[in-house]
Amino acid sequence: MSYRTVKKLLGETSLERKCLFLFGSSLILLIAGSFYVYAQLNLRIIRSQYRQRAQLLIAQNLQMTHWAKTQELHQPETVSFVKDLNSELKPAELREYNWKFIPQNDEDADATRRATEKFETEALNRLLYRGDEFVFHEDEEEGKYHYFEPIVATELCFRCHGEREQADAENVIEPGPFSPTVHEVGDVMGMARLTFELIDTQRDIARNSAILVAMAIVTAFLSMLVAYFIVRYVVVKPVMHLKDVSDAIAHGELDQRADIRTGDEFQELSHAFNRMLRHLVTTQEELRQVNSDLDGKVDELARANLSLHEMNKIKNEFLATMSHELRTPLNSILGFSEVLEEAENLSQKQQKYVTNIRTSGQNLLTLINDILDLAKIEAGRMELHISEFSLTELVERLTGSMRPLVERKNISLQWDVAPTVDHLTQDAGKLQQIVYNLLSNAVKFTPEGGRVQVYGRPAHEEGFFDLSVEDTGIGIPLEDQQIIFEKFRQGRNSPGEAALTREFEGTGLGLSI
């Protein structure tokens, strides 16, 4: 049986089948083993009985042989009568046997007493050289059973078989022509062989074996039948009941409960199952209530979010409107300040005031423009005006506007635009605003004696270009590089400084835009 078959039989089948298979296999093995041991014990008993019977027959035959030897010269008729009487008085099963004496040295023995068969020679060697007490040989082809036993010399044997100088002349009986000679007590004079017919014995053994097999089959069948009912109603039925209850609960019947009244572990399991089910139902109700509360919170948040969206929309519209309304008078102020700066009759103090008015107005206009652009972006109303222009001229114009501040802080300002990216088709105003914000931040945060560089290079991907602004300023910490693109944010000069601190002027909207 392959591993896959065993796995399918034991691991991929029902509990009932597995229990029956395991119980049946174990039962068959136990019955087969016990009956095999019983059969071997019966065979041992039969051999023991054969041995006892053979020992009795050997002793009787030896006695009869010696008695007939002493009486055949004087009373031959009596000897013949006693032999016939002895045969008649024996049970029928003991009459048909073959008796034979094989001397130790059968070279001088007659043909009837020699070891003519191979198994006789092997038995004689085992008795003489290995010291076995007896030897059994079963001839299955002829249906015969041979028993061999050694004949050991005793004190009485010297009267007939002892050497002449060892025996008393008056007690010595003349032995036969092929009688063995004994030298000392304990010598093996030869072996006796008795042959029994096995037909009756084999028939009895076969009948007993058939009875044993029939009993084994009946026992196995009845045991499997009992095991089936035990497994079916004691083990499988409670499990199937729990399965049915679980299936019903899975289909929404939460009022189902396990009802097992066996008074054993299955009943305790059903109680634990019911407790678990009640806990699950309670937990489900709590979760349903929590979900209901969460749904209410979500609705509230949705309404609040909608309200915030409307308020943000109103705020953006307000900022856009106010920024637009503020730009008109502010442009007038800037225009008049420029006119006043060109007047020749202003004193130095008045000239300073006019310059402050123009600078403050310009800063305020930049702030208003940033707020207006941010409001347009958030409102989704930012428009692009695509046109062809020169990137070189744009960078040159912006760096030129930064010259007064750069010279005042003694900063080195350099720029370089590759010819391959000079002609662009973009929104020139938006790109100018981006470069201006980056360049103004670089100049603003670069200390005196620093360096600011602007580069325009073709990108690795076709149709794109890289525009970078580099400076030797204070830099931006790593933890602030994500928040500087938020509205109204500036980087910190030191790790402990707040991100909203305004050490440098500016709205904090440039990078956000």
C-alpha cells in the first residue's frame, strides 16, 4: 500500500471510516496473532503427546524384544502368542506404527537396522554429536511422522551387551549376532525410530484450523458490527449534531443550540460550544451597536466635511475677490510712488519715504498675488497661457532683478542655460513665478559671501529638462523637507526651532504654489 493511499484512507476520509478502519485493522491483527500463537501451542502439545507416546512404545518394544529373546528358544509358541496379544490389546491408533532400532555403528548391522534414509543419518548425527534428547522429522509427502530417541546404556545392559571380561560369566546372556557392545554406563548404543501416520492427525489439525478461522471471522464480524454501532452512536452522532448546529448558525439561525446529553466529554463540549455561541452573539450585538454609532459619526463627519468644504470655498472666493479688489488701489499706490520717485524737488528724507512706500507696496502686491494664485489653485480655476519663449532670457531677466540684493549681500550669482533647452513652449508667467520663488529663497537664505547658481540642462527623458537653483545657504533639515511645501510654512534654522517661526520675511506660500 503506497503512502498516498494510506494518506487518502486515513487523512482524507470521514471520522467514522477512520475509526472503523483502525479498529478493524487492529482487531484483525490481534485475532490473527492470538490464533497463530494458539495454533503453535496446539502443535507443541501434539508433538509433546507424540513424544510421550513414542517413549512409552519404545520402552515397551525394548522390553518385548528382550523378553522374546530370552524365551524364544524355550517357549516360541508363548512368544508368538504374547506378541499377538500385545498387538490386540493396544488401541487402534497405536497398532499401525513402524518400529526400528538403528545401532551406533551400523556397519556390522543387518540391512533392516541400518540408516537407509538421509533424515535417519541426520537424526543419528544430531543425537550422537550434538547431544539432542530427541529428534522429530515430518515427512509431508508421505504423510508420516518420525520420532528418534537415543538408547543409552545402563548397568543392566552389561549382562547382554557388555564385554566378556567386564561381565559375570554366570549372568551373561548370549547376545544376537548383530547386538551392539557396551563399554561403560552412558554410552549411546544407538537410536530408536518410531513412525506414525499423520493422516488422522492432519485431519484433526485441519478441522481445528477451520474451526479457528471460522471463529476468527465470526469474532471479527461481530466485533466490527459492535464497533460500528459504538462509533456511529457514541462518537460520530454527537460530532454530526455539532456540525449540523454549526451549519445552521452559519446560515443565520442564531437561536440554534447544541443539545447533547451523554454525560461525558461530548456533553461538556456542547456546553462549551453553547457558551462560545452566546459570547459570539453578544459580541456581534455589541459590534452592530458600535457600527451603528460609527455610521452616525461618519454621517456627522460627512456633514462637517461638506460644511468645511463650503466654508473653504467661500474663503477662497473671498480671498480671490479681496485680492483682486486690493490689487487695483495697490497698483495705483505703486504707480504714484514711481511718479514721485522721478520728481526732482524731493528731499532726501522724502525720497526715502517714497522708496519705502514702493518697496512695501511691491511686497504687499507679491503677497496678494500669492494668495490669489493659491485661491485659484484650490478652487481649480488656475489657467495656463502657453506660448514660446526663451529660457535664457527669462533666467537672465530674473537674475538681473536680483542684482541689487545680491550685491548688497556680496553674493556670487551665476547662471547657465544649455542651448538645447533654450526655446520652450510653456506658460512663461508660471515658470517665471517658480524660478523667482526659488531664486528669491536662495538669495534670502544665503549668508553674505555665499554663492547662488542657476542651471538649465536637458533631462534624461526626452521632452523634459532640469532647472535647478543651488546655493550655499543654511539648508533645510531632513525632517522639514516634507512640510516646507505646506501653506505658510518655513524651514527651521535649528532642530529646536518651530516650523512656523518667521525669522526671515516671506509668506511661506512660494513653495506651496
